[in-house]
Amino acid sequence: MQSLIFGLARAACPIGMGAMMWIMMRGRNKNTATADSQSPQQIEQLRAELDQLRADHATAALH
């Protein structure tokens, strides 16, 4: 009986790690589809922000 408990305890770690990896991989696939659909809007927003920062930096360099 003691060896059975020891064997279950030893198997718990690899089984738990496998379950966590499976859950994380499932979550990654869902997030990539959402991120791809928002990507063009986000790129435009970041480009506008970059242009604004460059303009502010150029203005600050002149003063």
C-alpha cells in the first residue's frame, strides 16, 4: 500500500506539468486569433504615437 501511494506521488508531478502545458497551449491558440484581428488598428495607433513622440523630441531639441 505504501509503494502505491509513493508511486502516485511520483506520478503527480509529470502529470500535473503535462496538464499545465496543455492548458497553456490551448489558451495561446485562442489569443492569437484575437490579436490578429486587432493588429492593423493597433499598428496605426502605434505609428501615430511614434510620429507624435518624434515631433516632440525634435521640438525639445530645438529649445
